[in-house]
Amino acid sequence: MKFQTKVKTVDAAPISELIKLAQEDWSKLPTWFKKEYQLGNIFIGVDKIRLEGRLSRYEAPCGCMLVHDLDKGLSVVKENEFFERYEKQSEHID
């Protein structure tokens, strides 16, 4: 048998861009990011973002993408690996 990966759309943004927006213009952050922050699942540092889950904790440095998947929640993927799997559909972050 042969299998192909399912086509899937996710929201994602570079960690460096999220940190910059958090420092300079909070209103331009993606809605999903602000919601996760308000729930206490995201902590913003100077050069990284920390994700808090029920069973795990991740630190996401610059050079990674923060991925918001409606099925799987938040995850962190290195930028080069992310762009091997996904192609950009729009420039707008949200």
C-alpha cells in the first residue's frame, strides 16, 4: 500500500516576529496567539517563547515557527523543517 500525507492548513508565525510584535504592537499579534497567551499557555521572553501544556513545557527560540493546529494545538517546528512541509497561502498573520 502507498500513502500520501493529508493536505492540511495551519496558522503559524516565526518566533522572532511574534516577539517583535509583542514588544512593539500587541494589536497586530494573531488572535490565536493572544488567546493562548490569555489562557496562560504562552510566556514571552526577550529571545524565546515558552509554551506550557498540561503534560509538557517547550521553549521556542528564534529560528523556529510557532504552529497553531486546530486538531493538535500549539507546537514548535524549526523554520527549515516547517517550510519543507508547508507553503505559504497568505502574508497576513492571523
